[in-house]
Amino acid sequence: MAFSARRRRVAAATRDSAARRRLPMRLMLPVLVLVALMAMLMVRGYVHSEILADHRIQPEAGTGKVPDEILDGGPVIDTRGGRNASREVPDHRLVLTFDDGPDPTWTPKVLDVLKKHHAHAVFFVTGTMASRYPDLVERMVDEGHEVGLHTFNHPDLSFQSQKRISWELSQNQLALEGAAGIRTSLFRPPYSSFADAMDDKSWPVTRYIGSLGYLTVVNNTDSEDWKKPGVDEIIRRATPEGGKGAIVLMHDSGGDRHQTVQALDRFLPELGARGYEFDNLTEALGAPSAHTPVTGLDLWKGKAWIFLVGAAENVTGVLVVGLSVIGVLVIGRFGLMLLLSALHARRVRRPGFRWGAPVTEPVTVLVPAYNEAKCIENTVRSLMAGEHPVEVLVVDDGSSDGTASIVEAMGLPGVRVVRQANAGKPAALNRGIAHARHDLIVMMDGDTVFEPSTVRELVQPFGDPRVGAVAGNAKVGNRDSLIGAWQHIEYVMGFNLDRRMYDVLGCMPTIPGAVGAFRRTALERVGGMSDDTLAEDTDITMALHRDGWKVVYAEKARAWTEAPETVQQLWSQRYRWSYGTMQAIWKHRRALVERGPSGRFGRVGLPFVSLFMVLAPLLAPLIDVFLLYGVVFGPTQKTIVAWLGVLAVQAVCAAYAFRLDRERMTHLISLPLQQILYRQLMYVVLLQSWITALTGGRLRWQKLRRTGVVEAPVGPAPERHIVGAGSATTTDSTYDRRPVA
């Protein structure tokens, strides 16, 4: 027997060690998901950079360094291999060129018109648009058109470094490789014009681009369609004089191009009737095709890029839907909280309000304790200073720090200690229920202290025989640190406003473990505290709803609890809460289809809890993600104003919650920082809980280290409130040793 027990302890220690080794990897998963989402947004913003109107945005420079043969030459400039040559398009040959595309609306219309009139053209595409609409680039190539580079995101190269120029071209080629499986030797600089407009700033760029193997193609006939001058004017400006050949500049992107499409549909047959041919550039010059097929690694790199951009577009689309959902949820939740919490406050604060006959009968206070040596004395003394008759039952769950001995040494009448082998909080509570002497049972944590009126206020709702459980008002006692202040805001705003709302709706999701009260008969009907989940307080509350009991909120039943003081401890606590809540929702999912009280809770309470406690917190950081996206990629001012608007709504709700709870407003100074930092931490915790749930992981109880900084109110307890004769200790030596849930 001894050997078997020792073997079980070794096995448990081995499992714990393995779990600790897996923990860093589990923590990495949410971080990797966040990084991946941010990367998708960055890619999306990267390929959605703004394309400006097609004109120079910098002043022109002199022309002293530009050779005369270039200034006086044709629109096709060849600086490859150190040459300074240019070429003209032969007479009665027109090379239609379209810049800035492809555009999902106008490029297909332009291609349709070209196909209708059996004409070819050259499309100078940007890498951003080619990455987003690869199917249009593929169609261009398949229908016999030539494609040229117009840089990746349309900067004025005259004011860029050679490194930036090379990058713009290589990224543009990468998009072409992925979209159509080709490379091209044609290039048109953004903001370019005629050859005689070449200046001392653009000429070095042209020479460098030639050294990379590209032909620079400008134009000698500008339709100026981007000005939208009208169809007749576009045709007039696009028509060369005297039957000369020309490279005609048009646009298939960058705005409304319906005039371009209409002009093209007239221009092609009219000039065709006058003997003009509409060719690719290399066809017009009698040169080899500008396209080179790409194979091997380069092709796969291009396809991978196109896939990444497509994935970013899809992910961003999902995130936008998520942002819309969270916008509705946040505004809806805030609206409901303000409205229903106001109704709750008006109802319970009106003169003469009573739950029923005053409750004066003694109650049992259960204090489950595991290694609470630093806190337990404050906890017990706060109960002894109360205004309501109580018996205090401290259930020591196998503590190794002398918690039980501390309580026994206090020698307080009406305080009993029950010892048991470590079996977890639900088992400790059930053991306490079995030993309780009264029908009304108050439960609290071993790190919590009550005010003198807490128990009395907490049990008054039991004057209504329909009430099976009461949630008290848990408050953060150690709120002096920044992380404590953030939790203080969360408790007052998030928890207590929520409880008022859920009280009115009749679907209170959780009786807080720090301060809650139950009827013994209600607990017995649902089978007591369960260890099926890590959120036994949420589990028992849902079970009571399904059994037909009312669960209400007593705002004056205040309890002061010690909140986690480090990020690691906060993470452990909230991870357990989040995962346990998910377990409870899943456990009680059948309530959705059941009848009676269970069905009412299932079709009202479970959706509310799922939306507001699981889905909304999971999606809430999208507000901050899109704030970052908007600041980086624009529109910056509108983005910041929208985010400040959301923050203002939250501030109004927080201020109202603090007013209801009569808290000082000074703690709200840290609200903006809480929204930026604290919410992200809670998001990662919830995401990790989702991952744990979906991967079938099993989370163990994690004990938080306490400091005992939350003290009990000063003052002796009146003798008339002490129930029971003397202190006592009970040892449950026959209790089965089970691993902590």
C-alpha cells in the first residue's frame, strides 16, 4: 500500500514536471497567433498603399546631364550595356499603354474593349495591384498583351536610393512571377512624361535601370484621361498627327475610368479605319518579346507571395467582420449595462424595498483554505466582527503552511476547523456543506475579508423563497499598484455592472467565490459543488438556474479580496477563469434545447455569457489592432478619433459604475493605459484558453502566492452574533486522496 501511494506521488510529480515543460510552448501559441494576424494585416496594408495622381510631386531639375539624343529622341530609351539610345514607334503603329493597374473594376472593361477590336496593348502594372489581382495579370498575358513594371508602390524614383529602386523592381517582378509566371524587360517610371522631360534627377535613375537590363518606356502622346476631360477630348489628345506612330498614355486604374473605356471603344475603330495597327511594343518595334517564362524556385517564390497576399486579404476580411461584430457587441453591451444597471439600482435603492421578511437566522460561513497562512487570520477576524450571527467553518484542504493551526490557535468561539487531505476547492466546499449546521451557507475565499455588514446584506435576498443563491460585491483590496488599479477598474466596471445587468435579465452567470451565499436545499438539489470544471462557481450558478432558482446580486454585500500582484499570477488566475467558464458553458450546453427553467436559461443566459464573456473579449483587441493598422497605413486622424470615441464610451460606463459603487474616480486615470495593455493580456489569456480547449489540454489548479495585505475591519465581535460553543477541529482521515482538479 505504501509503495503504491509513493508510486502515485512520483507519477503525479512527473506529470507536473512535464506540464511545466510544456507551459512555455503553450504560452508561445497565442503569441504566434497574434504575430501571424499582425503580419497578415501588415501585408494587407503593404499592398494597399495609396497610388497618387500620375504627375510629378517634386519640382523638376535641370537637363545639363541628359544627352541630347535622349532629349530629342523617341519614347523607348535603351541604356542597357552603357548605351544611350532611343527608338520611335513606326508610322501608323500605335502602342496603347495603361498605367497603375490592374483594377478589378476598370481593367476587365479595358480588356473587353481591346478584345472586341482585336487590339493589343502594354499594361504597366504596380506590384501592389498585381499582387491583389493576379487573375487580371494572367488574363493580360493570355490575351496577348505585354506587361511592364511600374514599380511596386508607385514612388517617384528620382528621389530614391539605388537600393530602394532595386527593391521596387524586384518586388514588382515577384508579383508578375506569381501572377502570370513571367518576367518582363519593360519599365515605366511613375510620374514620367515625354523623353524631352528627362532631367538631371531622372536621368541617373534611367541609366541605373538600364544597367539592370530594362528598357525604359515613356510616351509621346498623352491622353490625360486621369483629368477626366471628356470622351471627345481624350480621343483628340490620344490621336497622333500626320499618321505618325506613337506610344499613347492611358490609365486603367487610379479612379473612375469610365471615360477612358468609352473613349477606347470609339478610338480603336476610328483609327483602325485610318490604317493604324494596335500592337504590343515589341511587335511594333520588331523586337523579341519582353516576356521571359519563369520556372523553378523563382516561380514558386512568386506563387508563395501571391498566396500570402490572398491569405492576408481573406484574413483581413474576416477580421473586418470580427471588428463589426465586436463593435455591435461592445456598444450593445455598454448600452445594456447602462440601462439595466440603472434599472437594478433604482429597484433595490427605492425607499421601502425589501426582498421579503428580514433574514435574521444564523448562517454558516465556509472558508476553504489551502496554504492561506498569510491571510487566514484577517479573514476569520473580519467574520467575527460581523453584524449577523454566524458559525465559521474553515476547511483546510491539506495545507502545508500551518493554516489550520493558525485558526485553532486563535481560540475564537464559533469557529471550527475541518481538515482533509488535499482534494481541491470543490471537495473542500462539499466537505464544509456536510459539516454546516445551518440552512443558509455563505462561501468566501481564504484571502478575502468581509465588512461588518457583509453577511447580513448578503443573506437578505433569501427573504424571497425563490432565491437560491446571492452574489456579493467583490472588490480589490490591494489597488495601490498599477496592476491592482487595473483590476479594480475591471471589478467595478466589468464584474459588478455586469452582475446588475444579469440580475435584471435573470441569468447571473457566476456567484463569485470571494463572496456568495446559497440555500443548502438548492445546493443539495443540484448535487453540490462539482469538480467537472475549473470554474466551480460558474458551474454551480448555471446548475441553479437550470434547476429553477433565482440568482440575484446584493450590491451592499462588499468583500475585499487580494488580487494578483504580478503578471504571472494574474495570467494563472485568468487562464483558469477563462478555461473554466468555457468548460461550464460546454457542460450546460443541453440547456439550449431543454424546456422549463433550464431551457429559459439556455436560450437567454448561455448566449449572453458566450457573447459577452467569451466571444467579445476574444474580439475586443481587434479595436487596438486596427488602431495600429490605421495609424501606419491611414487614415491616421480618423482612426485615432474613432479609437478615442470607443475609449470615451468605456470611460462613461466606467464612471457610471464607479458612481454606483461610490468609488473614487481618481483610479480611472489609468483607464486608457488599461485598455492598451491590460486588455491585450486578457486577450492572450483567453486565446490560450481557446487553444487549450480545442487541443484537449487539461489545466490544473494553480495556487496564487498571497501577501496578506488586505486587513480585516477593526473591532471585536458582539457576543450575540457568535454561533456555536467553542472552537473545534475535525479531521477527515478517511477522505479519498484525489489529484487536484
